[in-house]
Amino acid sequence: MFKLDRKLKTLAISVLFALSANAADYISSHTYDFNGKKVIDGGVYYSIVNGKTGPYYVNKNVDKYSYKGNWRLATKNEVAAWDKDVTPTQHPPKGHGTVEEGEELYEAQCVMCHGDFGSGGGGYPSLSKGNAYKLHKSLKNQRYPDPEADGPQRVFGTYWPDASTMWWYIQSGMPHPNTKSLSDNQTYALTAYMLYINELRVDGEVAGDDFELNQDNFLKIEMPNKHGFEPVIDGPAGQENARKYFNNWKNFGTPKVKPSKRCMKNCQKKTAKVVRIPEGGGIKDFLPPISVVRDIPKKEGAFDPKAAYGDTCAACHSGFLSPGSADWAGYTGKGMDKVLANAISGTAGGMPAKGGNADLTDKQIKMIIDFMVSGK
């Protein structure tokens, strides 16, 4: 099992001792795994030298532990209960959902963050910009040399290579802040709605407002960017495809320049126009002109936390921890400082920092929180 690895260790240690009088202070490393294949994730395996793989000693007792009698094979039902991933090669479970059902769910639980018809807003990503097949061509758009040109439209329909990612993400991560609350059928319905607003085809037919998605026709979804990424990582050969791809620098590195074509001196063309800044001069024709106004800014009116709540927080909090709600008791018990810190920095449960409005100051956030907790 470790024959090749031991050879690598021996070679690395020998080189270190040959190169340094203090070789015992150095640690060998290599970029091959225990099967003798080059790693593809940028990781490094460190050999044990003088009982160390780094600045600390290795616990030699770890390998002496026996798992015998302390484990058993999981049953098929136990594996099935945990094996919930949905990938391009592991398809969604049986179920079904219509566009109409998905639209009702979207309006009830998604629109406040992702906007009407997936248009985006409030700091959350857009899910659709229209016909995915037409907009797929925009992925080649460049903003150079014209910075005002239309850039690539990277949304679900145009950019994502597989619809399975949408199904899995909806069920495992949506909606905020009530993740994993959707059934398989509800997830199918929302995914069907995503296909509808992106005008995607399923088995050659555009998903219309009467479309129903199920396990069988899910495999027939036609994503325009299905083959838009490299290397191909799907399927049992995915890891070897990636290994082969990244072992060839020509796939991602800058092409080498022949020594005869290198330019190390006298590179400037004689026809190049040289513009020098005159002494005491400089650029003056700024557009728009640089302002020289030094007036003190006018003092704004008093901050209204209730109005700010309506503009920034109400979309999500009108039905969850609304102003004066008794549910606040479950959060204020840890202290208002903790509540304020979560409001300012955001939480892993889906609360964006400052409600997604970075213009608010910490003092203003505190005033909003005080209003929401007290209701007045």
C-alpha cells in the first residue's frame, strides 16, 4: 500500500541531508498521494522526519488504536437516509411539481429576496434575465475596451451547467431563514418555475406555464451551458480528467515566449508619442471637473428608524421577528449586545450584514433594532 510513498520519503530525506548540514531541522514534502498519483487540489503530503511533519511531534499512538468491535456496516436504509445529495450523476428522488405550484411558493417565500420573476434585488442574486439560450451568447461579452458595454449575463439559465444544482440548493439551503423545510414535491415545483422563467427546454419543448417537472423528464432538461466548463469533472472519470488537465500547464498557463522573441531593452517603438508633464503643470482637463467647494455639508434631518425598517427590513421581517413580536424574547435573552452584533455583522442563518444596506451606521442599526424589539 505504501511502497511508492516510502520511496518518495526516502528520496526526499536523502536530498535534504545532502543539501544541508542541519537537515534534521527540515521537513520533506511531496505532491503525490499514497496511490502514487499527483494531487490535483494543491495539497502537499508531509513525510515524518524525526517524529515530526512540521513544528510539532506526531502522536505515534494514533495508529495503534483498533476499531475492531467498535463499528458495524451501515444498513441500506441508514445509507439512504444520509445520502441526500443531488448531482449531475445522482438524480433527484421521485416526485413532481408544476410551474403554477412553484409560482405560488415563489411568491410566498422567495420574491422578497430574489425579486419578481427572479429579477434580483436587496443584495440577493438574480435567477433569470429572460430567454436563457439567447442570453447564453452574452457569456462571451467583454467590457474592454468599452466599459459601458453589456457584460456577461451569469444567471441560472445561462451559466449553470446542470439543473441538479438548483434542485439540491433549493431543498438544502432555501428559503432563508427556514432551510430544509420544503418537501420533494415543493422542490420540484420551484425548480419547474426556475425553468419557466428562464424559458428552458425539456425534451425539446419550452417549459410553459402548464409544465410539470418530475424525476423522468428532469433528465431531459437542456441547459445551454452544459459543456461550458473544463475540465469535465462529472462521472466516475471526473477526478482523473481533472488530474490530466491540470498536469498540462498549456491548459491554463501563459504560453512560453521563445528567447529570440523576448524584449528586455529598447522595447519602445520609435513612433510612440511621449507626453511629458511640464514643470509646474499637470492634468487639468478633468471630466467632470474636480470640485473645489469646501462648504460644510448640510445637516440632514433626524433619522427615522421606523421608515428605515420599512425600506430595509420589512421584506423579510414582516412575518418573522416583526416589530414588537413576542418571538423577540427568544433572542433578547442573550443580551441586546448580541442581537445588535448579529444585526451589524449578519448571521449564518441568512441575515445579511446590516440587512443588506451598507450605508447604515452602527448607531442607526441600533435605533432600528430598538424599534423592532419594542415595536415603538
